Amino acid sequence: MSQFTQPTLERPPMALAPTQAVSLNINGKAHTLQIAPWTTLLDALREYLDLTGTKKGCDHGQCGACTVLVDGKRINSCLSLAVMQEGSEIQTIEGLGSEDNLSPLQQAFIDHDAFQCGYCTPGQICSAQGLLNEGRATTEAEVRELMSGNLCRCGAYSNILSAVMEVLGNKGAEAAGSQATPKKESKEGARQWAAGAASQSVPPVEPAK
Amino acid sequence: MSLITDYIGKPTSRVDGPAKVLGTAKYAAEFNVPNLLYGYVVSSPIAKGKITKIDSEKVRALPGVQEVFTHENVPNYAFLDRSYKDDVAPGGSPFRPLHDAEIKYSLQPVALIVADTFELARYAASILHIEYEEAAHETELTKHIDEAYEPGRGKTGYKPPKSRGNFGRGWKEGVAHMEGQFSHHAQHHNPMEMFASTVEWLGDKKLNIYDKTQGVFNSQQYVNKVFGLSKDQARVISKYTGGGFGSGLRPQYQLFMAVMASLQLERSVRVSLTRQQMFSFGHRPETLQHVALATAADGSLTGMNHFAVAETSQFEDFTENVVGWTGTLYDCKNVKLGYRLAKLDVFSPLDMRAPGAASGSIALEIAMDEMAYAAGLDPLEFRIRNYSDFDQAQNLPYSSKALRKCYAEGAAKFGWEQRTPEPGSMRDGNLLVGWGMGGGIWDASKQPAVVKASLDADGHLTVSSGTNDIGTGTYTIMTQIAAESMGLPIEAVTFVLGDTTLPESPLQGGSWTAASVGNSVVEACNKLGEALLKQAQKMDHATFKDAKIDDVQFVNGQMRLRTDLTQGIVLRDIVQASGEPKMEAENSTVLTKLEMLKPPKYSMHAHNAVFVEVKVDPDLMTVHVTRVVNAVAAGRIINPKTARSQVLGSVVWGISSALMEESVMDHRFGRYMNHNYAEYHVPVNADIHDIDVIFVNEEDDKVNPLGIKGIGEVGLLGVAAAVANAIYHATGKRVRDLPITIDKLL
Amino acid sequence: MNSFTFTQATAVEAAVQDKAAHEGAAYIGGGTNLIDLMKENVARPTHLIGLKNLGLDNIENTPDGGLRLGALATNADTAYHPEVEKRYPLLNQAILAGASPQLRNMATDGGNLMQRTRCYYFYDLATPCNKREPGSGCSAIGGYTRVHAILGTSEQCIATHPSDMCVALAALDATVRVSGPNGERTIAFEDFHRLPGNTPERDNNLEPGELITGLDLPAKGFEKNFSYLKLRDRTSYAFALVSVAATLELDGTTIKDARLALGGVAHKPWRDKAAEALLIGQPATADTFRRAAAKVLEGAKGQGTNNFKIELAKRAIVRALKQATEMNQALDATAFQNSNP
């Protein structure tokens, strides 16, 4: 038998440090929060601004689920304090696209089934956006390496690779002056079809014999 | 020709895709209900002993700290063990969080601090003073093999492995033999989303519980029994689950804690675990295996012996089918099987993707490779010679079995015939090239499921069942099945899941969701169709006057007469004519006791064959899996796009298991030391290269009406063994202790 | 995680004064290691001094032909800086072999030097650790030592320095510039980090309150013949089991100058000048490389589960030197998996 006591604080603070006002620019909008200085950017987004698209997968910079873009560069929001990001332009998954206007990466991730549970997905997409912004990756090997800061426990890596390669290719084509645009499933068309079917305005279709 | 509303078998993109890529899909910790309190869990630093002192005075003095819950002040809820037993609890006495001073394993939760903010709760946790008296712990499986026992009780449905024939005679009859011991450490599921429960206090002990789980009803019944709440009081919701892999089969302790704190404080409370705490509950058990095989001169197996010892906790007998598959997968008269458990001071293990089979197939499929070499046969040819056309373990014919096709199509795609058998004989420049193979078998099972189909006056079909989608594609395939069954465009169909107010469905596991819920979706739609026909007959519509349900079909948004296809009626119009806002039908596949007792007529299984290429640096012994072909026979594939993703994921899991994944226990502390994502290695994008998935055609009208066998687990089987076999082929080194890290090859 | 106050410093002197004024204060650059340690309750500063507005993020040529890296320049900006890519490609490779793109965008060059060990026991308050609490004992000794040191260990500590960047800086003979309560000074890179000895709690030779302001690289960058070889448990985003920074200056096939430094094997980036001396003047052959490798590992001591690192390090040194030699020849097929893009 031996005694075990959790180590005590070397320097217990005399009093709890007060909260402070922190101004953050997120997805083009200014926010001011009254928070403890030790609030991470990730927790500020998720718990104080309801921007829960940014995920917490480890809280230690070991998985990439919390990736956001700060001044266009991808970072792990779990290892940054909110107070350190005053004056920066922060972009989260919520700022990359909308239901009616998915970003090319968001569309490519759907088209290539580049996720399963979806929990790492916003981080993967923000990371891929950062990769595009950096302009350092062109080959599959480079994309694999430079997407390696984002774990996917479902194992969607090869589909993530194809999704990023597609957007990278289209981006290259656009830069070269081509008319190529990302392939999109015609959502609007599908909606019209659905509405049409319900109102019987579609032509009869030959049923199976 | 196919109809516009034919969706089954089509590669439909995930219907929940937009929500997931936009970040609007909400997971358990993301429901920011008003006036929420935050709970932070404190974990035990010791593996065994007791808490002797808790000094929470400093913590309680912090403004904003609401309560410090420990065994000293948590009320005694339910008295009996059975109240703490969830649907998949193994035999024994379930762990009760914050119940008494006793420490049963390292990282055991010992306190919950509830505060106004997460930041405050976490800080408070760091200054909580707890003293312990340590007792000697036992965590080393290899030291307890002699005490291992045959579990008499296990999970519901667990059957001890059955031997047949006489292995001793079979061994003697053999002209070639192999014998070997295999091992792997514990593995933790580590889904990306950490366990969390957000409990919304609605007043009067009425709770909305947003839980990370693979089964909302399992969580609900646990909460009902432990806290004495009615079903109306505890509604459990889980619309999105950030990965499960088995970890969400049992309610985890954050559920208990969040509900307890909410009831005590009459406030909404969230408890999220940390990544470190993801190592504080169930895991794939460390397992030691012994396999001995013998073959006759023609390469046929004359005897098989497969014995396994696995760890379990001191309080529960966690059992899984590790060795049973060996008696089924190959044809052999003399099979000796054994399975034992040893109790250690760890938390109870828990089903983890392809539980039992993943572990068993590592030993069996490496052993089969060794046996092939010993018998002088190609590993594929060896398996074909021992192909089982009849399930000898159950003494039943297979409902279908297209494993031969997996072998043939997989080998062709991989180019297996170009393999030269001699280890080290294939090269790519300086690199050693190795080709290995393996395969496996998994149950095609089906559970009772209740499904409701509801068509509204706008022509929109809502189909609901309280199942889950842990990333498996359930939302999508159920929408496809419902759309095709009801003849509606997929955009006019919504599938709703993950809520205990919905019809009851089994928890998501065992690869059974597609078959269990899918077939019930068809039946619910058929019943709705019958109601629609009846209603149409009430209308002034002569066409359907004498029609029976078999005389009509539902396509393209209409009900049509099979004999006169020009005659149809729009479904929406039928609902509108009913005068009701919607028409509904419910189907239950819950079996009667008599039905449950009926012996099965067929052995129903999915199979796979996997071919792997590795490249190994001959000096540094770094291994890369450069190519994988995984051929799967799993009956009907509802959605080849999402199904392929499941198998891709399985391959990644297999590579992970073969090369990197292990929870490393320091036995001096009885503690997993790599309890984080930096040192519990799983593959990253750069580790994964070409993976080909083949679904061989396998029609099965016996397994269930839709012919589904499930694909969540089968794709993982044999992958790790195939990697190990490929490494042997490349290097001549036979490693039987996984993962095969660089040090084992130097 | 600790409760602390935070100020964003605007000048080096003010930052140094702020630190002196607060007992238990710490500087924070990118935060990638400090915040991690704070969440584990391993680091418990009571006051943080933010450095990002100090204007120390420039990378510029120095009059003597070298390059000065501002302490607050990020690892990514440093790796991809045109002068680094052109003149110090070893540094580029080493930085890119470490962490992930996200972390490299946050982590600063000064902070990279200040990283603490990845020892499991150091990170886990449930186990004794001399580095965390002097005198409490070293749990790693006799434990799971896969990531632990084989060179320069003591009875007190067998932890390793986790950096890749620092291995290249050691090989390149960088100089660390610091400011402190007593003014500015420079520290030769090899004198910056310490071996554990009897004071494992001290990772480096900074005096209390001192702040890294920059790193100076000398003119010689070995841009023609170099290799950074990192061996780890997965292809990317993992700490090194063993890493080797090797640079050569060749005169035909004769080695005129050489640098050899290892990561993942010691409490500091392990530069071995004696081994370098064995290379200089010799033909660039496998035999020469093997002799140098043997020299580096001469006093190596395994701890059990990390014994394999001794042999692995030898092979890695030989390979890295071979890759450095053959830079301008066609690379063999092994390159794709053993070097980093």
C-alpha cells in the first residue's frame, strides 16, 4: 500500500483571473466576447458563438478537426487562445459556403463521398482550403502529405484525396483560362423534378416490364 | 429499363452530405441550450485502491462552480445491478460511476465538477485535491494465462466455440504442419467525436438528452432504469454521431454524469470527455492466440486448433467470438477450439469493429499463410482447396456464398498470378515487394425494427425509425429504399432517425442496420401502399375499383395499374382526398417468442478476400502498403458509393491494426501511457495509397427479402493478416505480434 | 488548465519587464506546445505575455552573407521562404518533416526551440517525473521508452527533444539571439539546449526572463548535398523515432566538410563533431558512412523498448549520408518513402 496524491499547484493563483473583453472578426463579422483569458479560439467559437461547425477531436493539436483559417492560413484553433487572435480575420466552415452556394471543396467532398461520420469533415475542408491558398501542392503525393494534419478515423483518406485533387485540377484549369467549373449535381433541377412529379406535370415514364 | 424512381443499387450521394460539409450537422456536444452548465470529469491516477480523502473546499469557493460531485455526495440511485445493465452489457456487475471509494482501473472517473463555463470547470478540476490509498494491481495478461477460465456468461447471444472431430488425430494424419502464437495489445476505438452528453432540463425531471451513442433506445432504457425516469421524462436524441466503431454501443459514463448533475441541480448540463478519457472505457481486448494446422498431401486441412485468451475486467465477462470463425471458414473435419478470459484491473473491453473476428482472423489468416508455405502451395490456391461449401459448425447450408468470386475477381484485379512465392523474390528498384492475402467471414444478421411511413398532403414521404447513422450511410440508404418502394423521387423522401420518440429500432452495430431497418422500411411502405389503394378505391376513380395490392405499382410519384400503365393516380391527390393532413403506416418486425425459437435453416454470412502489396526498405525496414484489392460478397449492395466508403475505411483500419495501432500499458502503473492521438497512432492521409473495392455479385433470397448482408465489418477481416503475410513475402520475416512496427523487422 | 492573465506585448523590453514583474509568467509565441502543456496541467503559468506584435517575424539577409530568422516568424513561413528554400534546403526539409501544416502555420521559430519533451510520463501527472517535479523520480526508466533517448541520458531523465527544425539548426551551426533583464546576448546553438544531467527540469541555458529574439544562420548552407531523413511510426504527423540531418561538401568524391546531427535520440539535438571528423577528408563511400555512424552511436545506451533505435540510427545515418552524396544523381526508388516532400 502506498499513498498517492495528485500533485498540488506550484503556484496557486490567489484569485481567479478576471474575464476580459476579446474582439474577434469571424467570417467577416465582428464579435466581442467577455471571456476568461484561457479560453481557446475553438471553445470561443463553439461555446460562445454557437459556431459548432468547427469540431473538437482531441483539444491538443493532434487531429486537425478544429482547423480554421486565420488570415487565410490554416491553424488548429484548439491550440490558440481567443485573446491571441484579436485583429485577425478568422474564417470557419460556416464562412466557406452556404446551402445554396457550396464551395467547390464542399461540393467535391459530397461528390467523392469524402467522409462518413462527418466529424472531421469541416476541419478537412478548411485544411484543404488552406492547402489551396498555400499553392504548394500539385501532385497526389504532395496533397496526401499536406493533408496529413487531419485524422479521419472512418478512413475516408482516398476519397478526400480525390476530392481535393478535383478542385485542385479545376483551379489549375481556371488559372490557365479554361472554362472548366466544378462539376455540380443539378440540385435545382432535382427540386423541379420533385415538384413536377408531385403535380403530375412530368411525362409518363415506361415502367419496368 | 430502369425507372426514375429506382434508387436501390445506385451510387446516390449522401443525403446528409450538405449538413456535414457545411458544419450544420449537430453532434451531442453542440446543442447550446440556454443556461447550460459544464461538467468536467476528474480521472483516477491509480489503477487500484481507494479514495481516502477529497478536499473540494477550494474548488467550491470559486465563484461560478456549482457543485463537485464525488462518491461522497452522489445519491444512490438504482440498487440492483440489473438496473445498470444496458442492452449489450456482458455478464457481471456493471461499473457504476461515482458509486464508492473503490478504484477499479486507471483513469476511472472519480469526480465531476460542474460550473458556469467550460473554462472554469476545467480549471477547477486541476485544483481538486484527492488522496488515494493504492493497492497492488494486475494488468499483465501474459502473467494470468494459467488462471484464465471459460466464460459461462457473456453478452446476450454469445455461444462458446464448439469443437468437432478429433484434432489430435487430424494433426497426426497431416503431412505438413504449422504452429504459432499470435498476439496484439488493446486497441481503443477513438472515434473522432469524443463522448459527450448535453442534457436539457425542461422542468419537472423532464429531459432532452443529446447523447453520443450508437443506440438512443439503449441510452434511454439505461437512464430510465438507473434514475427511475419514465420514457416521457428521458428523451434521447442522436441525429449525428461522430464515429462509433462499437464505442457507442454501451452508454458511457458521461451520460450518467450529465443526467445525474442535471437532476441534482435542476439545470441543463453538458459533460464532454477529453481525448485522454477516451481511453477510460471499453476497448478491443488484448488477445493471445495459439493456432496449429495440419494438411494432407493434397493440401486439404486435416486438423485445426485455435485457442485464444483475452483480457476482461474484474467486474464483467466480456466475450466475443474470436475462434468460432475458424470452424466455419474452411473445410475441416477435426477442429479444436478454445476461448478463455483472464480478469485484470482494467475497464471491461467492448465490441470494436468486427469484434472477435478481427482478432481471430489475424491469427487464422496468418496461420493459413504459414500453412500454405509449409504445404508448398500458393496461399490462394490453398484456401480454394479448403473451401467450405457447407457450414460444418452449424451443420447448415449457406443461404449464399460467393467467396469463390471474391477470390477470382480480387486475384484478377490484383494480378495475383504474377506473384513469385519465394520471400524476397520481388523487387521494385531497391525496395522489397511483398504480396499477401487473407479474408474473412462475418454474420449476416437481422434484428427487429419498427418503421413508420407517413405521406403528407404535399406528396412528401417521411419514413422514421429510431436507428442511428454513425457514418454508415443509414440516412441515405433508407431514403433510397423508401423512395424506390413508394415510387417517389428521392427529394420527396426524408428519413428520420436518432430519437426515442420514433419507432423503436436496434442499436447500430453488428452490420445489421441495413438489413434490419431496410426490410422494415419496405414493409412499412407496402402497408402505406395498401392504405393508399384503399383510399383510392373510396375515391371516384373506377380504375382501381377491383384492384388488389399486387395489381398496382408505385412509380414516379404515382400509383399505377400494372395491367394498364397509362392509368395512374398521383399519391398526393390520394392523401388530399382522405381529408387528413397525412396518411401513415407502421411496420414492426418484432418476432414472437415462437418465431425466435425456430431453428435457422441456413448459415447466413458475408465474406471477403483481400490482396495486399507492401514495399519495404531493405535497410531501414520501413513498410508502406502501396496497393490493396478488397473483394466483398455481402449480398445486395444498396448504395455502392457509401458501401465502398465503408470498405475503404475497413482497409484503413486493417492497415492501422497491422502496422501501428496499440494501446500501450505500463504495467507498473496499470495505465495506458499513449492515451492521446499523438502517440496512439492511426494512419494519416500519407499512409494510404491505392485501394480497390470490388462487390461481387451475390444474390440471396433467403437471408432477408432485400438480400442484404451488411458491410460495416466484413471489409476489415483479413486485411491486417494480409499485410503481415505481404511483409513475410517481402522480407521472409514472420511477425505474429501486431502491430508490426519497425523494431520488429530490424 | 490554469487561470492566468494575458497581455499582448508591443516591445521586447516591455515584454521582458512584464515577465520580471510577474512571478510565474511565461512568454507565448504560437502557443502550440505551451497551450498543450497547460491543458495537461504540466505548465501552469499565472500570466502570459503575447509576443505576436513584437515585430520579430522578419526573415532577412545579414551582412556576413547569412540569414536572420525572426523569433516570431512561423515555421511555415520560414520553410517556404525563398532564401531558405534556395540556400538552406536542409532547414526547409527538416521543418516540413515536423508536425502538420496547421501547426507549422502557428508555431514560431523561437518557440520551436522552446518545445518540451514528448515523454509520455512527463505529460501525465499520474506518474512521477523529475523534469516536472525534480526529485520525484523518472518513470520512463524501466517503462515504455519508444520515444526516449539513447544518447546523453542520465539517471534522472531519458527524455528527447522533439524538434525536427532544431536538428537542422544544430547541423547548420545557427546562433540564438536573446534579450533579457541583463540586455542582449547570443548563444551558439549547440550550447542552447542541455543534457538532463542532474537538472532535467532545465531544457536549455536561457537565464530567467530571457526571450529569444532571433536565429542567425551562417552563410554556409550546404545547399548542394544534404538530407533530412526522419523515421517514425507513420508516414507523417508523428514524432521521430530517429531523424538525421546530414550535409556534405564534396570535392569530387572526397568529403571536404560534413555535418551530422540527430533528432529523437537525446535530450537535445545531437550533433557529433567527432563523427564529422571521421568523414572529412574521406571518400564518400558506404564504408566511410558506416564508420561515422558507429562513432555517433559509440556510447549509446538502450532503455529496453528503445534498444532498436541504436541500430536504426546507424542505418539512418548511413542512408542520410548516401542520400546527401547522391543528391545530384538520380535518386533511387527509396526516396519516395524516406524523405519528405
